[in-house]
Amino acid sequence: MPNFKDPSYFFQLPTNTAFDVIYKPGDHTPVSGIYRCVSCGFEIVSTHEHPLPPTMACTNHSLKWKNHHGLVRWKLVAAAIHATP
């Protein structure tokens, strides 16, 4: 779960459907941000248009990751909003 100190830097976006989609390993990242595996909870950062990690099994996430395992599917949990100066 993303952690933060100052909540003024974050906005809740309850109507943004990008947070509702489940992505497969290797899918292109639609929105830069933090993605969480819906099977085991492992989190990664991925940037727009880059592929999500291709691993198909939760046991491949990390040798230190000791959580329940299943089929890897990614879900956006925190989006990076890019602003131009």
C-alpha cells in the first residue's frame, strides 16, 4: 500500500475507471503509477506505455516476498499526475 506523510499532495479520484481495470503481465501501462498484484499484494512502479512486469507467478516477484500466491494480475492503486510547467 502506498504510504505518504502529507495528504495535501494526493487527490481521491472515485470516478476514474483506470483504477477498476485489471491488467495482465506484459500489458502496456496506461497510466504511470503504482500497480498492485491482486493475487498477492506485491507492488511495483510502472510508467506510461512501458510494459508491466512479465512475471506470470507471484513466486517470481521477489525471493523475500512471503505472501499468498496465484496468477499475476496488476491493478492501479496510485496514479502519477504529470503537469507541464
